[in-house]
Amino acid sequence: MKKIKVCILGGQGKMGKILIKEIKNYKNLSLKELVDQKENLKGKMPILKLNNDSFKKIDLIIDFSKPDATLKALQNAIKFRKRILIGTTGFNSYQEKKIKNYSRKIAIFKSGNMSFGVNLLEYVLKIISKKIPNDYQIGISDNHHKAKIDFPSGTALMLANAIAKGKGKNFNKFKGKIFLNKRGNIQNNKVNFFVTRKGKTIGKHSVFYNNKIENIELKHTAYSRKLFAHGALSAAQWICKKKKGLFNMQDMFNL
């Protein structure tokens, strides 16, 4: 069996360190390069800066870094025709468009959340939202650790987008208010975000549909970042069978 040679971008981040440990459990994946802004890492494999040499001898880039680093990595991926898996979140609309354009030349796997549970929830939300009457208020609770910079999270935006699709709405017009570490009055006929950035929470998300007489709630809780690492490494094997295009967990699970 020919091993897939992997470069991890963001090797010293929370996810990068877990990926380094967990990739050893995947016999057909081989870690060849680590790339990060910082160059010192405890262990045998040195950290490289983001440059051409990082990508010449690998098959796949696994990216859990920051949007600017992702876009730079994509330029190298195009140059050397390498596949890339993107777990980074917080892209603006211009960056999202660039990623989509790059996917016309190489295979890109991109997801705001790599867990099966969240992606199953996303699938279910599309179905449920078609049937929920318009007099129900819609909210998403987005709870992460205090060090997470972007809000709403990539997961919360995934779930909101699923609701918008279910209701046949334009996502950008359907987004409502965002409340960061506070409560407030939500907008009707919009999807609203209640964001918490405190403590060490890995990831808790819930979606509620509420009117004056009942509340419907769907919830997902992540207990370990290993959940995202296993999803990403499974996706790494899957995307290596593709030549070009933009794919996500929904495609992999055939949802």
C-alpha cells in the first residue's frame, strides 16, 4: 500500500498537535512535514516556515491555521498540484471565493467542523427547517473556549446555512443578530447567534426553534478534539481519490 505523504499546516496549534499524535493510527498516512509560524517544536521533526520546499515532496496538506496562511498554502498547492484539506475557519467572502476558484484546478476538502455528528445535524436541519412554521424564532447557541477568535464559529455558520437552505432563503439576508457573551432580543424570520467565548469549552452547539407555546432544540457537544482529528484524517484519505473540486463532509458521508 502506497502511503499518502502529509504536511500539517499549523503544526503547533491545538489541532496540529493532536493530528501529529493521531496520524500514527492511520497506516496509509505518513507525516512528512510540519509548517507553522513558530519554528521550534519538541520532538524529532523540525517546524518549517511556509515556503515551496514544504510542499514539493508531499501528497496532501492538512490545514488548521489561519485564513491568510491557508490562502498562501493554496497558492503553493496550485503550483505543485497538491490536494488540500482545510479545517481553518473565519474566512471572509473574498477568501471563500478564492478557495472556490482554486478548486477548479485541485481537489480541496473544506469543512467548518470535521465531526460526523455535526454534519449529521447539518443534514437534519435542512429537512426540519422546511417544515418549521415562520412564527418560530430561530437561534443558534455557539459555545467555545475563550481563545477562539472568530465568531460565529465555522460550525455555527454551517448550521445556519443549512437552516437557510431548508427554508429556501438567501443566507446573507437570513442572518440575524449576533450576541457575544450576552443575551438580547432576537430578530424574527432570521437565524440569530448566541455566542459564548469563555473557559476551555471545546465545542457546544445547539439550534432552537421557539414560539410562545413550545421549544424544539437540537444539540451537539464535543468532548475531545480527537473527534475533529479523526474526521480530518478520514477525510484526508477520501480526498486523495479526487483530482479537482470543492468537497465537504456531506460529500464524504453521502448525506
